[in-house]
Amino acid sequence: MSRYKQDSNCYQIVRSRAGLPTIKANADGREIWLHSPYDPVREAERWASGVTLDDRHVPVVVGLGLGYHVAELARRFPHRKMLVLEPVRKLYDMAISEPQVTGLLSNNDINLFVGDDASALDSFLTQNVNLYGKEELEFIEYPPLARFFREEFDQIERRMVDGLNTLSLSLNTTLALSKAWTDNFFANLPYIIDNPGVKELFGAFSGRPGVIVSAGPSLSNNIHLLKDVKGKGLIIVVGTAVKPVLQSGVIPDLVVTIDGSLPNYRHFEDLVTRDFPLAFYPSAYPIIISEHSGPLLTMNDVFFGHWLQKITGQDKGWISTGPSVANVSFDIAVQLGLNPIVFIGQDLAFTGGHTHASGTVYAKDAPDGALLEVTGINGGTVRTDRTLNAMRDWLNKRISLLPDNIEVINATEGGAKIEGTKVMTFREAIDRYFNEDFPAGEIIRKTCNNAPPLSEKKKARLIKTLIKARAKMSKISASASKGMLYAEKLKRCYEKKAINQSRVDTLLQKLDRVDEKIKKCREASRLLNLLYQPAQFRLEVSFEPADDESEKDKGRRLADKSQILYLGIKEAAEHAAEIIGAVVSKLDGRKDGLSGASTLSESIPALPGTEHSDRLPGQVDYNAL
């Protein structure tokens, strides 16, 4: 933003000829009116008369100013949800004292975001945008403001689009892998409770240099230099890159894995793993964890972490989760205190027409489909896709939040530009920063070896909690089955020629009682949130009312919706009961399943061979059932 635009003295609220307040801006000696100097209300009316919106459109008004245009839009489209972005905080701080602005803020249909912080914008979008796709956002600019704040408006709109893309990818991943992540968490539970968390290492490497090795195509060009870092800084390797790093003769100080799908196992298959510590996300593919013969560390899980911590008292460490294992590795590096943090293999683009470095499982030619062009590390443009760009956008935001004294070096020598990084070759970074002997690997091994497992008393408490949760799942399933039955009977009522309102009221009361019984199992139902997401998605995107919907049609539609609701709850509860029973058998050392229950499989739950994502569970804020 231009310096004069940040200065509150740049703006002056004065009276228009109509007697209403308006804003005059001074730009390098020029006077510019941000609302009409004659009649700002009439100006807003003329502008709003040209705005057309479909029923599905949610207007995103960029620029608040004194709010005349927003008020007129709200008047023309009453009870229409509206997002308003005001990127210039100095302007907002002046305008908030004006009555017409404070009046707008009391309108529950208007959701206002002030400033240009990307992380805060992401939170705003999560809270105010229907991520299930029922809404279509329509950017609308008010010309007098847009002309003056062109740079600021372009930036906030780009950040909003990037944020929506990231949230969309997160949601799609959650829908595709919700069952696998739940299965994985409970299969990994014995390893989660008996191994230390990354929190034990927070601050342990303060001021020490470290390198994060990712699997981008450019890694092939400088991986041979990694041996010069060994013993002089911390080497963190993403799971995707572990094979080529080991083949180069370097033992990583820490390997990070998060992906919960079967293809992730190929990175570790047939490796000798006793020589390197592995930090795993709780929903990572279970066989990777169970077969690892070296030290293990874990971290808190975004879906189950608070639940588990409440029972065991263990805080494994909260890591800022991003779209990929490289993002998670970066936040681990920050939490450990590394400074500087050096990237290699962090292309985030299809450098040389390739997807990954040679020697990795996923190495192949770049796709021919629709790609994005972004600024390259050395200028010009490079090709990438939405997924890689979401990873880059996450890094841009995370780096912008770091203290000024923390240096982030991009020594990838190829790929996309990452904002806030210093660019140099890997050789230059090594010569400048990695000059002192430092046994980073030994510190991690010692921490892992000295960490005690969960006490037997707390383990017994966990087992008792799980057994109770499994019993609650049976009650939830039984209640949901009744709900399905009542919903079917309700639908039949609306299919008859004459609606028996007394019968309808009785069935609705029974459904209310079903809901109350499920709510009484709230603590257990929190474990269903992730499993329930596909059904929740179906409910959100289906069962839209028709324009000419009759009372009977509405009744049938809501009855069908109720059946999907209860079926989703029933299936989630039954699956949760199965996997909880299996983990209790493991934790308790039983061979015959749970007392009073059918024998449960002791094997790790079968997982779908889903498409590779290398991504974490989404960060969508779901409502408890």
C-alpha cells in the first residue's frame, strides 16, 4: 500500500452539498472523492440499480468506505447474505464513528472483514462461506473506491480466491479420506500414547540452522550437497523424499510423514528405518508406523487431539497444519527454533516438466491439463497447479507471521517464488550458515529414548473411556435406526391424499426424542464428526426446495433428508464401534475381543488405495452431531 494511503491524514470526512458526510482523499496534492461531494446516497442508488444477482449469488463487496453503496445493496436485496471486505484499516477506523456505518454493522446479513491479513481472512471465509458449494460468490466493486484503491482491492481479491481454493481442497480431501483418517487414528493409537510428541523438542534447536528437504524436481540438482550439512545443522526430510536422500548416503535427522493413504507406504517400503527418527501425524498410514524400527515422535491431531489430551493429559504439540507434508515440516522447524530455515526441493511447480525429483515414487512428467502460471524463483513465470499453489500460498502466509529475525532461505534453485524468503544457491547457504559441528540427530534420539510411555493408570482410564464410547455408539446406532423408521412413516403420511396432521405431529415428536437421545451421547458423538462428513455433504448439496414446492412436497423432501441424516449417523456409529473395539483389544492385550461383543478383527483396518494427496485432514469447523 502506498505510504500516503496508510496515513489517516490522507482522508478527511466532510459534508457533501446534500448535507451528508463524504470522504475526500489527498493523493500527492490531488483531491479525490471516495463518495460523491454532492449526494453520496443518490450516487449509491444509481450504482446499485445496475447490480443484478441470482438467487444463489452471495455478493462480496470490496470496499466499505462510508457504506452508502452497501446499505443501498442491502435495501435492494433484503435478507441477502453479504460479505464486505475493507482492506484499508485506517479508513475503517475513521468511518466507524459515522451513524450509517454503525447501522450497517448491526445488520446480521452483513459480514464485514477489515484489514489484509491472509490468515485472518481464511478464518473469516471458514466462518462465513458455505464450503459445500451451495453458494456462488460474486465480487462487486464500488467504482469511486476501486479507482483509488486498485492495488489494495486486487490484493484482497487474490487472497480471497487463494483462501477459497485452499479451503476447497481441504474439504475435498476430508470428504475423500474421512473414513481412512478415523481408521488410521485408532490403529495408530497405541503408538501415539507410548511415544513422545514433537513438543518435547520445541525450542531445542533455537538459533541453529536447519534444512527442509522436499521432493520437488530441482532436488535432483543439489541433493549431492546435503552431506555437507550433516552434523552441522538439522536435516528434516519429508517422507516423499526419504528414498533419494538415503540413496545419496545421508541419514536424515528427522523424517516427517502425514499422508493417510496407501501410496504413502511406498516411500518407506523395503527401507531400513532403524537409523532415522520418524515424526508421524496421528492419521498417517498405519503400516508405516508399525513397521518403523527407529525412534518415533507424534503430534496432536486436529480432529481427535483435544479428546485424547483430555483423557491422557498428554500434549504432543500443536502444529499449524497445511496442505502438504512440506508445510507441516516447516511449522515443525519453526517450533523447534531453527534459524535460518533452508528449503531445497521446494519447487511448488513443474520444473523441467516434471512433478517430483528423480528417485521418488511419484516422479513423472507434468500433467497436460489446465495449469496456473506463477512468478518463478528467478523471475519470469513457471507452471504449477491448484494443489501446489495452495501449498505455496500457505507458506507465504506462514512466513509473513514470523518474527523479523527468523530467516527463511529458498535454496531450491528452481520452481516458484516463495514470498518472504531469501534466494541463494544451496552451496551459498551451506557456506554461510552451516559452519559449526552440531549433533542434531543425537538430541532427537536422546529425547525419544528418555520419554516415558503412558502410565498404566492413564492407559486403563483410556481403555475405560473407549469401552464406554463403544457402548454409546450402540445406543446412537439404535436411536438412528428408530429415526430412519419414523422418517419413512412421515414420508408415507405426506404421500397420502389427505395429510393426517395429528399423525404427522406424533411422528415429529418421536423424531425430537430420537434427537435428544443422540445428543445425550454428545461426548461419544464427537468421535463421529469425521466419519459423518460424507453424509453431511450429501445433506448440504441435495434436497433443495423447488420454486413451486407444495406442503406435501416439502414434507416428503424433509422426510427423505431425515432418512439420509439418520442413515449417516447409524453407519458412522457402527463403524466407530468396530474400530474402537479393535483398538481396545490391542491396548488391553485381549485375544478374544470385548466381553459381551462379537469378536473384532485385530488387524489394522483395511484402507482404500486413494489417490496420493500428501495432505492433512481439512480444517473445516464442523458442528457436533
